[in-house]
Amino acid sequence: MNNQDVLKMLIEMKEDVSSIKTDIKNIKEQNEKIEDQDKRLGKLENKVSEHDSHFKLLWYVGTGILVLLFADIFAPLVVNWLSK
């Protein structure tokens, strides 16, 4: 091997190392973005669970109102109809 070949190998190795450093930097940036998205997703999940409990409460209140309406309005109508 002559000096030109060794120099060429060293330049190629330097380029490879530089490429690897760039790849590592990009991976670290992507990891930071993923961590940020994970934090936002956690906040969103908390909001969804909060709203889910509100919708459950709304469902139970609506169902209770319908049961009371049935008991107060429809039940006497059915009793009157059956008593005829």
C-alpha cells in the first residue's frame, strides 16, 4: 500500500465517522420530538378521561330523567287505560 491508498482510506473513514455522527444527532432530535409528543399525548389522555366521566354522568342523568318521566306520565296513562 502506498501513501495515496492510506490517505484515501483515512478520508473514507473520516466521512463514515462524520456520517455516523450526523445520524446519531438526527436520532437524538427524533427522540426529543417523540418525548414531547408523549407528554402531549399524556395530557390529551387526561382530558379524554375527564370528558369521558362527564359523558357518563350526562348519560346517567338523562336516563334518570327518562325513568322519572315514564313513572310520572306514562305509568298513570297505562293504569287508566288498563282500568277501562
